[in-house]
Amino acid sequence: MNRLGSNFIAARAGAMTLHPVSVNIVQTQLSRSLQPRHVMMITVGGMIGAGLFVGSSAAIAAAGPAIVLSYLLAGLILLLVMRMLGEMAVALPDVPSFTEYARAGLGRWGGFVAGWLYWYFWIIVVPVEAIAGANILHGWLPLPAWEIGLALMAIMTAVNLLSARSYAEFEFWFASIKVTAILVFVALAASYAFGWNPHHAPTFFNLVQHGGLAPKGLVAVLAGSVTVFFSMTGAEVTTIAAAESREPARAIAKLTGSIILRILTFYVGSIFLILCIVPWNQVRVGESPFTLALFEMHYSWAGTAMSAIILTAVLSCLNTAFYVCARVLFVLAARGDAPASLVRLSNRRVPTRSVLAAAAAGVLGVVAAIWAPSTVFAFLVNASGALGLFVYMMIAIAQIRLRRAREREGAPQPAIQMWLFPWASYAAVGGMLAVLVAMAFSAEHIRDLYGSLLTLAVVLLAHLFTRGRSTAPADACESSRVPGRSASNLPSL
């Protein structure tokens, strides 16, 4: 990308300056052991979790059959965000974490705030998934749920301490199980909905009976997109995992281009078919609508099979949460936004201290979930509710600024570009703002919004408190330096 590609856009935007970010020292020290199949399944696994298999019940109850529109709306926003990430990944191939695009476009405060918000979002996922997995296993094992939860934490910590490859292999097979399960479900449900059932007639009438397509109004469609959007968060994990593959930019570009098919198949397709088979008012919050649909189709093995699949999804998300927390914390440390000691690597090029820090925070979360589920843990969960949206909005704004800077400099645009720029980018930001507004008017989500705003305020105050520090501590940079290359000849992005 000529001068802009080598200097990572240190350009002026009127009175605003886009700040350079030196991140090669971070990326080159992590392993490059992940293969394309790993990155692909990590992306798919990040999108498919308990939020789809179980959390979709709350979404269906909130909006009725029109929840399909909520999935389409949330999927469109996610598609636009991933396209922005694809553009930035090709334009700035040395960035090791998608939160660092905020640093590139917004300055140090953007990287600090986006990184810590994203870390907090996933560190809350750790105890949530550990407890969910423990509750499932508690029905099969004669052990207290808290012991099972801590055991799952220990197993995932060990997996992530081994190597990036061990995490990727674990995630590859768990994600493969989830993908296979959904594809089988879609095939069975489609055949039933189209007439291969005891009634020998299509069942699409369920979409408009029991109150119509939108029994709770169109406003509920927007409010329902809040729950849906949260369940889809995770597709961006590919930008973190790709940093440990051989061709990061190519991997990200390829996956962001194919995400629309996954959204349509895994989310929109499966939920649409469930609503064709089961009347929406029979879906109970907290119970898997997938299981209900399978029972409606007279598959007696549905309960056991879905419990096993949901357990797989939970363990997959727990594994991913550990990985994401460790890598994001590692990048923050390398940039001087977290203790420099966390940037140290093991002989297997794993940020061991960052993994252990995530494990310690996760254990505290499990303890809070067990002994104070309705106070401390409820507050922690509420405080993470809208953080994914905040981070996505920062990334979208950073993409707009970086693209504008390239245009002003007259630099060649990357091979992958945002569609209909700038209007599609503005639409993504507007869509996310609309979801936040819907949260403010939703009795179910307003506490999540307030809690998340409090978290944002705390992180902003932390940035103000630490902004005088160097953004690249000497000891951290020294431990990250590539053999045979001095700090002076490391490319400044």
C-alpha cells in the first residue's frame, strides 16, 4: 500500500490526527501454528454457542415469529462490521487483534478502551459458560455443580497453556460437532416443514397463527435484536486467531467474505424452521427451542442429544473465552496498557501469565456466581451486556477515519473494501445506535445498558489515570523483540 501501508496511516484528518501503532513486535512473537481449517472453525465456533441453542428461546418469546426479522437485522449489522474488519485487515496486515484497529483510527485511548471492554466482555463469559456446563454435567455426575465448574476451568486452562495449536484443535473438533448438529437439524426440520410429517402437509401456517407474524408489534422486533445481537457476538474472534496463522490478512479476508452464508444457515434458517414447526407461544424461556422442535417431530432422543450438543457448545465457548482473554490481555500489555509482565511467553510461545490471569478472574466469577448469584454476579453480567456493541461501534468509527485518511493521501485502496462507503458504514453505526436505544426502552435490557455504561465510564477513567505512561514499556518491548532485529529497524506501522 506504498507509504500508507508501511507507516500505518499517520495522517491528519483536519484537526484530528490518526495515531500510528507499532504492533509487529507483538504479532511476530506469537506462534504461527494455526492452519486455515483451525481459523475457519474458530470463526464458526465463535458464532455458535448456547446463545443460539438456548438463548434464542428468550428472543422468540419477546417478538414471536417476527424474531426472524431481528435475526436478519442483527446479521446485517454483523455482516457490515465484519466487512469493515476485512478491509482493515487487508490494509493493515500486521495488526494482531481487532481491538487494535480502534487504536489505529482513534489513538491510544481507542485501543485502551476497546481492548479492556472486550477483555471484560469475554472474562464474564468464562464463569457463565463454566456454570452452564457444570449444570448440564451435574445431571449426569453425582458431584456439586461448583466442583464441576472449577474442574472445567482447570481443564480449559491446561488446554490453553499447552499451545495455540492445542486450543485450535480442541476448538476445531468442538465447532465441527456444533456445525454438524445444526446442519442435521436444518435438514430434518426442512423436510418436516415442507410436508414430510404425519399430516403430509407443510407447516408454514405456524408463522401467522397465534397472533400473527408480529404479535407483539414491530417495536419488539428492534428490541428482540438486542438479544439476537449478543448471541452472534464472536465472529470477530477470527481476527485474533488469524494473528497466529501463516497468512493473517488472507485468512480474515476470506472468512469475512463468507460470513453471510453462515448467518443465513445457522441463525436465520434454523430459527425460521423452528417457528414453522412449533407455535411460538409454546417456546419457554430458558429451554432449548431446538429440543422442542425435535420432540414435535417425534424424535425421542432429542433431549439427550441436545443436552450433549449444548454441552459441546458451552465448552467450546469456554475454550474460546480463555483464548480471547489471554490474547487481548497480551496485546494490551505489549502496548503498555496492562502490566508488562503479562507479555512474557513460554517456550511454546504462549502468553502463560495472561492465560493464568484469565483463569484467576474466571475463578472469581465462578465463586461470585455460586455464592452471590443474584447480587454480585448479576451485576457483573449486567455490566457486560452492551460492551460488544460499544466495541463494534468504535471499530466502525475507526474504519471510517482510516478509509478517509487513505483517500486524502491518495493511496491505493485494499483489495477488499467496505460496500457503498461511506453510507454502509454509517448505516452500521446507526443500526448499533438503534439497538442501544431499544435497550433503553426495554425493561428487560435497561439494566444491561446502565451497567455497561458504568463499565465504560470506569475504563475511560482508567485511561485518564494511565495516559501519562509510555505506550510501549521498555521491558515489554525487549521481551517481545524478534531475534536479529533491533527496535530501530522494526517497521513502524
